[in-house]
Amino acid sequence: MKENERHESSGKKWSRIWLWLGVIVLIIILLCWLFGIGTAEDITGVSNG
């Protein structure tokens, strides 16, 4: 019984890690896309032109 419970808790731990990893990757992609189309540059004032 204890072996099964331990396996289940580690499975939840890994699924939580993968969930956060996916969220971080999505945020990075979103930021790259915003900088790619120039919206974030206009907001932050990075480009001088």
C-alpha cells in the first residue's frame, strides 16, 4: 500500500513540474512574439525610431 501511495505522490509532483514548465514556455513564446511584432518595443520604448 505504501509503495503505491509514494508512487502516486511522486506522479503528482512531476505533473506539477511539467505544468509549470509549460506555463513558463508559453510566457517566453508570448514575449518573443510580442517583441517580434514590435508591440512590446513600443510599450517599453526600446526602439528609438
